[in-house]
Amino acid sequence: MRLAKLAAAASVALTLSLASSLPARADLVIQGRAAQALHCSAMLYMVSDELYRAGYLSRADLNWAQSAAVAMLAYVPGTDDQKVQAMGQRFQKLMRTRTLEGLMSEYNSTAKWCQKNFL
């Protein structure tokens, strides 16, 4: 149940990130392996959302991918609320610094590493 709540909150964070360019409440500082897990998680979540909306993923595949993305958050310290906040910040950073094509390319080149290390 906890993963389902985190997944729902991550969906809200992604939606808010897409709709707003407002800065987050306070920047969280996450470093090292936890930052890598957060980055992998955010990329998987965003890429799966885009692929689903474009018709390339089924609902079942979307649910699996986003559940896997949320499971990666186990490597990120903090409360569930802090993890959701961190995801929202990462979504915003990814959108500011990458094109959709760049995000897809980065995901393709790192997906196996992310899966091996965080799933």
C-alpha cells in the first residue's frame, strides 16, 4: 500500500511539474548513490509516462514501470513526503535541462545500469 501511495504522489508531482515552473518549497540535497537512484527513478517515471501517452506502452507496462520507479526510491533517504518532493524537483530539473529526445536517449543508455543497481 505504501508503494501505491508513493506512486500516486509521484504522479501528482509529475503533473504539477509539467504544469508549473514554480520553484520547489525548499531544495533537498541528495547526494551519491541516493541521487543516482532518484535520477534513475525520475527518468523511468517520466519516460514511461511519455511512452504511454504516445501509445507505445500498455497500461499494464506503464503500471509496472512506474511501480519500479517508485521501488527505486527505497535508496533515497527521508520520509515519503520528502521523497515525493525530491521527485518533483528532479522532474523539474530534467525538464529544464533536457529535450524529450535527450531524456529518451539518456534513459536508453542508462536503463540497464539503473535496473541492475536499484531493482
